[in-house]
Amino acid sequence: MKIQEKEIDFKLIKATLSGDKVALDMLIKTHYSYTFNISLKMLYNHQDAEDVNQEIWIKTITQLKNFQFKSAFKTWLYRITANHILDMKKKSVEIAISKGFDGYTNNLANISSKELNKEEMISLKEAVEEAKISCMSGMLMCLDREQRLIYVMGDIFNINHKLGSEIFDIKPDSYRQKLSRARKELFNFMNKQCSLVNKENPCSCSKKTKGFIDVGYVNPKNLKFNVNFKNKIYDKLVEKSDKLDSIKDNYHTRLFQEHPFEEKNIAILDEILNDSKLKTLLHLN
């Protein structure tokens, strides 16, 4: 994080702790979408991600008085995010996808593959992209929760090893090893199954789209992941690496980074301002 951004966060936190609602609003707006997008990549389901993200922010604001102004606020926030996600009860998709990559392979095999004609390729263009994002997001769920979180933060959101080790409170070497194992498991699956990574694979997004529609994974009239978002995750990364373009084993990571970055309309502030305990805690006027 740039020093200027760190200092701005510090000023907003100090103002918030003095009862400034505008400062709290700015602090939340600066970081809320990042924690939401991490939650979404962890949980697949938008409603689960919304609920968990609100829980994370209520916990963050409740604990704001304990912030020591030593590390960057984002580091502290991501540590709260990681701990909350690792400790929470299993969510719906985590329970549904409980057999890992083997179960996911069998599930994909049971979904019909149909070639799209030229007219269908045009009319179902957005649905094909929806199928791609939905399927790749499902792949993430095959990693165990810690692996998934380390991969989401470490590779998709490009959090460096030093910061990652601080967030997970482990040595940098341990963090690198855990990230490497998660990356390898995901790549091995995609290299065997997914035509986005290995063109020789028969499973392609366009061929599976009608099958996904038939079983209800994709609804062309109600897209969940592909709703003409302006930004991609890659556009929002603080640090970008051109190496991802040239290293084959990391190409799948770039595919995840090209998924939409969803900017959220924040309803949490109203909830916070109407919560008497939080208002008293922060001395909000």
C-alpha cells in the first residue's frame, strides 16, 4: 500500500473514533468492495458473500478502537477478514461441493455438452461468459477453506508473501508453501479438464452452457456473475505482474483475475448508524 493511502486511512480512523460519521462512511466505501469480492470468491453465492461481508465489517468497526496504527489498516482489515472466514460455519456451496475435484469432475461429466450454432453463439454470448465464471468459481470451492483463502488472497488479489504471512500469522516460507500447493492443485485440475488452460480438453464453456442452463446453474435472464461490470479484478490490483502472462503454470490465475470486480452499494452504514451499541461505541453524532 502506498504511504499516502495508509496515512489517509489513519486520518479516517482517528476521525471515526472521534465520532465523525462522514469519515466512517469514507473508510467503509474505500475498502468494502475489496472484502466483498474476497468473500464472493470464497463462497460463490452472492447472498452468502453479502451476509459474511457485513459480519466482517460489523466486527471490524466494533474492534476499531483496538487498532494500533502500526501496520496498514488494510493489513489489519484483511486479518479480520481471514480469521472470520476461516472460523465461520460452512456455507451452502461448501456443503454442496464436499467431494473436492473428483466430485466436481463427475458433476461436469454428467452435464451435457452441446455445440452452439452461430445464432446461439451470438444470442448466448453473455450466458457463455456466465458459465465460464460460474464454473471457475465452482473450481475454487474444491480447495479446502484455508487453501482457497490463501489462493484467493495470494494469487487472485495478488497479496504479496510478506503481507500474506502477516495476515495468516505464519512464516513467509510456510505461506509460500501453502500457496504453492493450492496453486498446483487448481492448475492440475484445470490442465486435465478445462479447455481454457489446455485446448486439448473437451470441456469448454460454450459446449457446457446449454447444459448449465438445463440444470439451473445459469439463467440467461438473470445473470449473477456477468452483469456488464466495468472493472475486472486485475484492474483493481495494487501490484501487477507481467510475469503472469509468460508463465504457463500461472495462466489460470490470470483467468481468475479477469473475473468481474463488483463495486457494491453499501447498505451497511445505515445498519451501523441505527445500531445503538455501535453508535455508543464510536460516539457517533
